[in-house]
Amino acid sequence: MLTALVREVSRSLGDCDLQHLARTPIDVDKAAAQHTLYCERLAAMGATILALPARDDLPDSVFVEDAAIVVNEIAIMTRMRSPIRQNETASVAEALARFRPLHWIEPPATIEGGDVLRTGRNVFVGLSKRTNAAGVRELARLLEPLGYLVTPVRLDGCLHLKTACCAIGDGRLLANRAWLDAAPLRGFEIVDVPAREPFAANVLSAGGTVLVASCFPATQELLDKAGERVISVDITELMKAEAGLTCMSILLVTSTL
């Protein structure tokens, strides 16, 4: 069974920790309604939704992906660079402990789940302002004994690796190569996002379906022509907080809730 761990939108979302976007007012009620639709799309893709309550003291806490890196064998709780985000991990860890043995990233390493892209036994890690080289080494320490290959990827101009690159069907990657060093991804077929939609590479693939933000119609058309089953959802209000489709859930295969 596929489970999607999510968290409801914080009333303080407007105070989120922005990096690349200018701060603009966020309609929290609209953002929460969009998040509800997002969860409905995940359910349509075959996921059982496990929703954690909102934490109004943690503006970015809807972005649960950053708090953990989950593989079939274990869950790794991250150590975020931003002090205002470091308290997000505890309740996510409590939820994940029902499904996986927990491990923790040790300082001085910092790493966020949005920088970690897994396809098969390959784990690519973005070297960003949120994830440092020590974070890559810590992840390798925990995952390589389990048979995973951990490879760093240099980024330039985007928040996380998954802002610039995500897995789609048949082992392919959807990417904006302007924001990453694609050399470590050799061996994978890369589908380039349309130049006019640079943020469109953040898609969520599950259950034979690719979820795309509805504000990227050219990317939807591109993936449809590439043979993908595509559905869309409006997350424009959430995107004011640098949201992407992957960052608002942790997908994991579970035997039971």
C-alpha cells in the first residue's frame, strides 16, 4: 500500500523561509484549499493519506518532504540548515516510526529531503544552500551499506535538486538543466522542460501517473506526448512559499496503517 504523509497548512505560512522568491502576501485559506485538492490528487494516484495536524508555530511545516528521507529499509531524519525549521522533524519522526526504523543526520551535516532524488538504487543529492557536502557524506554513511549509490549534484539558481529534476516513468528524468550539473545523471534519459516553464521540473510520479502543477500547460502537453498519464492541480498560492509538488508529501510503501 502506498501511504502519503502530509501536514496541513500552517496559519503562519506567510512567514515561511524564502530563498529565491520575493515575499508576497499569501492567502492562507486559499493555500489550505489548494492543499486539500493536492491530497485528493494523491488519493486518486493510489495513496492513502496520513495527515498530520497543522503547526502554526512552524510556517514551513507543510513541506514535510524536507524533514525526512525514506527508502524501503529505513527513514532518515534530516538536519535542516534553517534554525526556524529544525523543530519540524520531531513530529514527522513520530509518524514515520510506525513504518521504518529511524536514523538521524549528525552535525555539522545539513540536508533537506527536497535535495534527495532516488531512482532505483541511485540516490542523487543536490549541493544547495540547504544541503552541504557533510550532508551528502552522512547520507552515504547510512544508505550505501544498504546497497544504494549516493551521488552529489551541483546546483545553481534553484532551491532544491527536485526543483530542477524529478523522476518520471520508465527511468526517465524531467529536468531544467540550466539549474544543475547534469553530468552525474548520465545514463538516464532526460526530458527537458520547456524554457518558458523553468519551475515545471518539480513533478510527482506515483501509481503510473505524473502530477503536474496546472500553471505549466506546456509541460503537461510535453509529458502527455511522451506517453505519460498526466493529471494536474493548482498550487499557485502555495508556490508563493516556494512550494513544489514533491515537497508537500512523503510517499512510502507500507503494509498497513
